[in-house]
Amino acid sequence: MGRKSIVGRLPVVYDPARRGFAVENSAEFVKTQICQKLDELAHGKPLRLTVTFEPERKGRSINQNRMMWALLTIMADAYNAGRAGGIQPEDCYIEMLEEYGLEYDFLELPVAAVPILRNAYRLVHIVELLDNDRCTVKASMGSSSFSTAQMTAFIDGIFDRLAEIGVNDPNVTAYWQEWQEVPK
């Protein structure tokens, strides 16, 4: 087992009144899986572990992700004014992310390693080809690393951009009404 190997993540609730931790009912399955992994690692002997506690971070929801891509598709269609080809929803995604201050990691690596890097990062763009089959890339996790609050602000920004460019699409109106009903 490596130095930073994580066996699993078990959601718990800390109760300050009794100064104790309780495994959430919904996490019992995860607890069973973690115990099975620990049994395999222990080989029948006591196993020393380090437990780390960190506050739960709610990531973006599947519904937020669907809403984002539906709106970005409408945005691309508006930019293309009904013509085939041209701007893709992914182009609008990158434009909006950059407007919202998305941070990139700039990395130098062999050109042959770019496909491997794409498995670790959502967005990978080659910035410059260098000597010796190397390149500089800018890479980012994109919105997949956003919390629900960050994703809410991002989607609000997409609605704002659609209004700015004059999109008058009944689907956008329906999405806006649906979006206003979602608890934030």
C-alpha cells in the first residue's frame, strides 16, 4: 500500500452534543466495502491506519450538469445562427469557464503523454509544441470540480449570457422557470 493510498471514503456525522461520530445509514454499504478492503490488506493481522476527517463538499448535481449542457447547446446554435458547423457547445463551455476565472495548470510533457493527461483532466489544450517531441499544455478540471454553489453561479451566468446575446427561445424560458424552482 502506497503512502497516500486511500482505502475508501466513509461519510460520517459528528454530533458535538455527545462528542461522537456516527456512520450515516445510507453509508452502510460503503462501510461494508471498506471493511472488506481492509480485511484484504490486513492479512489477518492488526493494520495501522490514519483516519482523516474533512468537511463534506457537495459536488455539482447531475441535473445541474444536464441543464448546463442544454443551455450551452442553445448558446452554440444562437452563435451559429442556424448554420451547420461552426461553434460547438464545448467552445461555449470553455468561453464561459474562462469568463468565470477558471484556473489552468500549465504543464510541459512529452507529446505522447497528452492522451494520458486527458484521463486526469477534463480540459487539455496544447499551447506550444517544443523540441524533442515535448509540448506545453494548459489543463483544467473544468466544472467537474465545482461545488453545487459554484455550479449554480455558473449556470446563472449562462442564462445571463443567453439574454445578452438576445436568445429568445421558448426552451430557455422553460429551463429558466425550471431552474427557479430548484432549491439552491
